[in-house]
Amino acid sequence: MTAPHPTPHPTPHPAAGSVREAKRTETREAIRQAAVVLFAEHGFDQVTVTDITRASGVARSTFFRYFPDKAEVLFEDDSASHLLLAKAVAGAARAAEEPLGDSFGAVMRVARAAILVLADSKAIQAVRYPVREQLIAETPQLQACSLVKERGYTDALDAALVEQGAAPLVARQAAHVATACYDAGYTQAFSSPETLPETVAAAFERLFAL
């Protein structure tokens, strides 16, 4: 008797994951765009989450799957920026001429390279969403959120530097100094966000010229 052939298992469509991710990105962007328009027209304080969900055509439960509150709509996903910093630190550390260890100079050079990658990314976002930058400048609550984000960059940079072999105390100090340079460049480039990489680089140049 011929043995029966095993029943083949269905093969998942290779693009299924990317389709879902594209849909998530599309939904997130629709919420963001609707919110920015409403904030620009009515002011941040006058717009509710319900207003945003109605304008973007999503349910409240969907909104809260993407954002914890309406302020977060105006900021990029923290995890993406932190991952970007970690990858940039790893790349710069591999290219460094010496181990990081407790060498403040070596750690700062790697931190500078990573922060400049972040600045490039943020410049692209700012040019894409100029109204968002204006809203942040005009709204104290959003300014506070922005400061929290910057502290998050410091922590992420610190952790990435330690992961690549920097001594913990040196990594912490370098992370604070590097994000201070980012903040100085951000302040200078506010009215011309496309210049953020240049203004951040100039802040580091002033530091390294000491």
C-alpha cells in the first residue's frame, strides 16, 4: 500500500508582515496629519482626542494603540530614535581607532558621530512637518514634552556607549555633553530646521576647539 502523502502546511505569504506594517504606518500618519491640521487651525489646547479621531476616521481605541495622548502625536516614536542612536554608536565605535574605555576623547568622538546622525534624521522630519515645529515653540506643554524626549536621547546614547565598551561614568558624561550640543544646535536652527545638522556640527566644533 502506498503511504499517503503528508498534508502540506500552508506557507505564509512572505509580504504579509510588510503589508501589516505599511498599514500601521499609514494609519499612524493619517492620525498625525489630521492632528497637525486641527492644532494649526484651533490651537493645541482646544483640540481633543475625539476631534482627532473624527478627522482621521479612526476609533478612539485605535488612536490609543498608536499614541498615549494627543501631545505624543507631534513627536516621532522614541524607540525609532533610540535605535537610530544605538546603530550610529555601534558604527562609529567600529570605525574608531582606539577602544572607548575611559578615554573621554574617544567616547566623545563616537557620541558626536551618533548625534549628527540623529540631527540629520530630525532635520528631515522638521522640514516635513514645519507646522509641528511652530506648535512646539508656541505651546509650553509641548516644549516640556520635547525636553523629556531630549533626556531620553541622553539615556539612549549613554546605554549605547556603554554597550560599545565605554566606561559607565565617561559614557554618562559624554552623553550629556553631546546632547547639550544637539540642544544648542536645535535652538540655533529653529527658524531654519533644514540647517540642524550644520548647527549641531558647529556646536561640537566649538567644544572640540577648547
